[in-house]
Amino acid sequence: MQRQRAATSNRKMAGEKPGLKTSSSIVPCFLFVELVIMAGTVLLAYYFEYTDTFPVHIQGFFCYDKAFSKPYPGPEDSSKAPPVLVYSLVTAIPTVTILAGELTCFFMKSEGMQEKTIVTADCCYFNPLLRRIVRFLGVYSFGLFTTTIFANAGQVVTGNPTPHFLSACRPNYTALGCQSGMQYITERRACTGNPFIVASARKSFPSKDAALSIYSAVYTVMYVTLVFQTKGTRLTKPTLCLTLLSLAVLVGIVRVAEYRNHWSDVLAGFLTGGAIAAFLVTCVINNFQQPQPPTPPVRPPRPQPVVGVPTVALPRVESPLEKLSGPQTSGAPFTEIT
């Protein structure tokens, strides 16, 4: 109680109101650091996805290779898990979950347990609810674009063919002189198929859809596990978490079943997306918890006299030096030594 009163009096003396925290760096950091990094990430993801700025590495293939001779499954939009559906779920599910969780926690928490409102220059007030929502969704968006960059970079650098590569490539084996399956073709103009489809068939490792799906699932599952408090039932959180993880795994299974990716591509995508989500939650946003201020060092208490204990007077003992250096009398004769 005494420490709380002392902290309250110190705040009043410093001009800080209870429930408010002054910060002069939050706006400059948000405008000149975080927004710049976010814009650069989005721009890099756009260049990887929609431009030819980073050309795909052209990898050779063996004649009649059965690993790349699966039938062409058609365009991505004809898949059972099309990109529009995957990207919609990846965007909508975490957003709705975080909004619902933050609103519920804000109205159920007591006033003393909530984060402080940050004041900047006596004009800008950042509500703790809005601040947490922007922080969690902002970090999630950054990780989403980062996962896209990692997946696209891996596909561009490796150029690993998909299982239906030869069906999309349509190589002329007679012109290439393929006489056995052990002959390796390295010619850049070996394919006679649609150049756009051939370029897409060279982007298999890692699976981007699998990476985005597992990233969204792991981020949302960690949020539900660390933030939600279900006192009435113990099966709500496990059911929700397993459902989200099952949807992400289902996307990878569909990619393999339709011959759009290899198992190794899907596993690499799962590792990439899961690692990015775990890193951001653990190291960047502190497991969705409120940052604790550093505790001041505790000073040792001063010794106080014990009441009720009688004191004992000790006798004074004269030192021999005091006797020798005693005061000399004015009439004492001095002996002169020659």
C-alpha cells in the first residue's frame, strides 16, 4: 500500500494522470520506421508475384521422367482450393478472431488490468483497445507478406518443376534426341507449350499456398491459446485450434492430390509459414501479452531501534596513551639534556 501511494504521488508531482502514459516516440516510429518497412515489404512481394523482375531459374529435366509426367490439372482457379478461397480465409479468419478476442477481453477486464492510454504531445490519445488491434493485425499483415516473399524467392531461386511439368512443357523428344530416360535436357527452348504455363510449372518449391495457410493457422492458434480464457469448458480452444490446423493441412493435401506440388514442396511451405508465425508471436509481440515495465531496485530497509530493550552502560576504560599525553602543569620543571 505504501508503494502504491508513493507511485501515485510521484505521478501527480510529474503531472501524469492515472491511467495515462506519455510517449513522444510512438508517432515518429510508426510513421518513419514501421510504415516504411511495411511499404517495402508489400512492394517486394508485388514484384515477386506480378512482375518479371526476378526471372525463374531454368532447371533441366530427364527425358520421360515419371516424377514430372503427371497430367496437367488445369489453371489454379479450377482447383478445389483456389487461390481466391485460400487468400480470403487467410485474411478473414485471423482478422475476425483477433477483433472478437480483443473486444471481449477489453470489456471483461477490470480497469486496473488494462494497458494504459498513451498520450503524445497532449493531443493524440491512443486507446489500449485500438492499439492492441493495430499491433496484432499489423504484425500479422507483415508476416503474411513476408511469407509470400520467402515462398516466391524459394520458387524463383530453385526453379523446381511441378509434378505436371512435362505435360505443360510438351517437349519435342524427337528433336531433342531423347533415346533413353537417363538423358538430361538442359536446352532453354526445349518446351513448346504456353510460356506462361511453363513458367508457372517451374515454381513448385516451396508451396506458397501451404506456407500462407499454415502461417495463418499457427498465428491464429497461438492467439486463441494465449489470449482466450474459457472457464466454462475445456474443449472449446482445442476444437477451434485443431479445426484451423486441419484446414491448413487440407490445403496441402489438395495441392499434392491435384499434382500441383510435391510432398516435399508442401512440407517446406509448412516449415516456412510455421517458423515465421512462431517467430513473430514469440519475439515481436511477446506472446500477445502486455509488456511489463521494469521494476525499480528495492532499497534495504533502515535499521530501527528496538523498543522495550533496556540499555546497559559500560564503564569507560582509560587508555595508557591518554595517561602519557596528559596535560602538563605550568610549574613543573623541565630537565635539560645536554
